[in-house]
Amino acid sequence: MEVWDSKLNDGGSNTAFDHAWLALHADGVRPDLLRFHRSRPTASIGRHQALDREIRLDYCRQHGIEIVRRTSGGGALYLDENQQGISLIFRRPSDWTGLGLAQILARFCAALADGLAHLGIQARFKAPNDLEIDGRKLASAFVAIQGDSLLLHATLLCDADIKTMLEALRVPTEKLTVTGLESARQRLVTLKELLGEVPEDAVLQQALHQGLETLNVGWVDSRKPNDIDESWVSPALRSTCIDWSEDNTALEALHKTPGGVLSVRFWPDAEVKTIARLQFAADLNLHPADMLEHLQRTLAGLPLAQAEPTVRAFFAENRCDLVGFTVDDICHLLQRVLNKLDQQREMGLSTTQANGLMMLDNGIESNVPTILAQASVMLLPYCAKPAWCQWRHQDDCVECGKCAV
């Protein structure tokens, strides 16, 4: 089987090509496709993420780093020529009909791991969408669905420019230190480190191709298309939506789940009785892709007390595939932001002050004034990390960039 290597392109071109081919494949006018590719410096964010919360926009613009939004979910990535991109588009086989996103991602990662085994690398799947070796990330995988067509794509670390990665993505600036960079290096592993050198493209791609054949999805020969339309690379596909930087009047809350972080911004009406507007963001995998937008529209205009029952009714009526989180997590997130509204009103806080207040999640979050009245000591830590954060006791963490320092 011939494999198409489209070589080095703009990150936006690679993203737009996958987006367009998936849509055309769903319409039945393009065949299955296996494509290898690399990207020039690019900050890539997931379908559901808030742009300014994940990317240092000014840094990227000043350094010519393109910013794109993927068709798939998941977290933010820094891409450059050091990473091997893999995109596989095919019709869902009949024996995959009952598979959810989590199972599809697991199968894809297992196939990639099988390919890497041909190079002597023993990688393991780490839910929801990573390949790891001894707890260090080697690759990330993603999935998008349109009709019966699937896009499975992944990025594999051949080498890594850790410093630029940390500067482009939103991590705390104090992590851009010698110890911070070393900490990040210990969270990642590259083919160069594992093999002593980066394998030649043909060798790497052949190994990955062999692994992907274990999926048994029956794609046709993946040769270079001879009718690529450059108009596919549309500026409209290069991320501008879900940008939370322009309006600081909303209350915000976030909630950590096994699948990633859920976030919400909330505006009450003038009388603080109904939901005037809210917006969700997440570094999660879910289907349908527009589920969060649909939920936002459903909740808008409702009395505050109806938020949770409406969410539960929404998911009872709509079939949704949620990877690593549940309806309870969404309800918990909404309760957090409504609790924050109560805190703001009871304590006379500004929106900025209310958003900066974080209480230990001990089941009595809503009764903040009582907690403060009972407290005899106030601790002012150098780094205020969320109680759920597994890295909260480790110096120079570079995981999420949300620490208040």
C-alpha cells in the first residue's frame, strides 16, 4: 500500500485539509485516506477550548506561530517540524458501530503503539488519548466524527522544543526557568531520546503504517490526491471563536474530571434571577461536537433553580458520548458558578474578586461566609493550587497554567 507523506505545511493547511477531507468523505465524494504530515510552528487547540485560556496569543503573534482550532476535541498542543502528524480518515466499519469515542481512541492508540513496537518502542495507552512510556507522554491522539466517517489523527514527538512549547501555551511564566524546563522534559519523551536519533521519515512511517493496518478498517491505497483544492484552506477554519479575552464581566468556574477540565462563564440577568447567558469550554472529547453549544442555548433564560434539572433532562433526551466525564460533572460545574454568585452577593465582591476566590471542595462550598467566620488562621501560599490538582505538591509544575502566584 502506498502511503502519502504531504511533508511540511502550515499548521492551518494541515488542519483545514483534514476538516475538508472528512466532510467530503462523509458526502461520499472522497476515498479513505492515510496521510503523514508535519507542521510549521503552530498552536493547536481543541474544538471546545477557550482560545485565550490555552494560548499566549501575543507571544504566538509576535513569533509567527500560527493559531488553529482542530475539528477534534482534547487539549492544546504546540506543533512544529519535530512532530510527526498522522491523519486517518475512513468509513466506520460495521463492527465499530457500537463503539464510543473512548473505545475508538483506545483502538487507535493501540494501533500506533503496535507500529512503534516495530521500532523497539513499548508504549502504552493512557486514557483518555495519550501514548506514554513510564508515565512520560510520547504522543496524543484525537477523533472527529461526521456522519459515518471518522477522522483519527495524532501527533508523535520525534524531538521537542520544550522552551517554545511552554512559551506558546498558557503555563505560568515562572515555570520558564531552568528547573521548570527540566520538569517539563521529565513529563515528555521523544523518539530521539528513546532511540538515540530520530528515525528517517520512511522508516517511521512504514512502522506506523504497519501498526495502523491492525485496525482492519479496510481503507484504500493512501496515495497523494491529484485534485487538491487550495480553497479548502479557508481562513474561516483558523480559530477565532470561543475567545474569552474580550469580556471580563462574567463569573467563571472550572471543574476537573478524569477526562479533562470543564469550564463555564456565567452572566445572570439584572435581577439575578435567571441565566442571561453562559458559555462552556473544555479540553474534553465528546460527541456530538456541538453538544455544549446546544446546552448553552437550552439553559439561556431559565430561572437559576432550573439549571440542574434542565441539564439532566437535556442529556436524558439527547444521546451524547462523553469521554471521562458525566452529567453529574456538568451539574457540579454549574453549582460551583452559582455558589460563586452567592459568594459575590453575600460578601460584596467584584466579579474579579469572586473569580479569584477558591474554596476547598469539601461539600460546603456554598457556605463561604460561615467558613471564613470560623477560620482562625489565614494562610497565604506562594502558589495557590486547586485541591484536586495532582501536581499541587510539586515545584515547577507546567501542567495547566491556572495557578495563582
